[in-house]
Amino acid sequence: MKNLAVFYCQECGYYAYFPEEPLPLCPKCSAPKPILQKLGVSYSRFIRLDQRIQDYYISTALLDRAQKDSTASAADSHDYPHAIASMQHHITDLENENKALNDTVTWMHDTIWQLMREQRRISRGAQEAAVSAESENEE
């Protein structure tokens, strides 16, 4: 158990415990090259953590690795303006998608409240009809 370490896959996010020897291949996505990286937390500490905290460590490692890779590729190409323009385009697309989703949520919210008001109006009408029918039967 002392020789185990936590490794995560850079491609699919899978993680497992392996001996600290050579980097193993990912058994889940079967990538052709060694893509499992050692997590910066010891095995003994990692297994005592809550599942949410374990997921946090893995996701943080994946994000850090992705940022390093994108920074390295941008630095290698010396094409910062293109990288910035690409990111700005992606941000604009995400903002437009977010606006569309917010509009959809607003429409759904308004529709639900409209249906609730209509249902209340119908039930009040039914109650009034029942009360008036009761009044007529008593007379």
C-alpha cells in the first residue's frame, strides 16, 4: 500500500491507484500514449478524503494541466493575437448561449405562472359554481 499513488487521466478524467513506477496507460479510454499523471496528493491522504474533495483535487489537476497545455501551445506558436481573438470569440459565443438560456428560463417561469393563475381562476370558478348550485338546491 505504501508504494501506491493516485494517477489521473488527462483525457477522460479517470483516476485510480497504481504503483509509483512507470506511468501506466489509462484503462478506461485506452489512449495510445501514457497520459496518466500523478496527483499531487499522497495515496494515504487521498483515500481518507470525502468524495467531493477527491473530485475537487482531480478537477483542479485537470484544469491546471489544460491551462498549462494551452499556455505552452500559445507560447510555442508565438501567435498571441490569434489565441486572444479565438478566446474572445469563444467568450462571445458562450455569452450568447447564456443569454439564450436565460431567455428560455424567463419564458418558462412566465409560462408556469400564467398556467398557475389560469388554474386558480378555473378552480375559483368551479368553487363559485358549486356554491351557487348549493344555494339553488337549498331554496
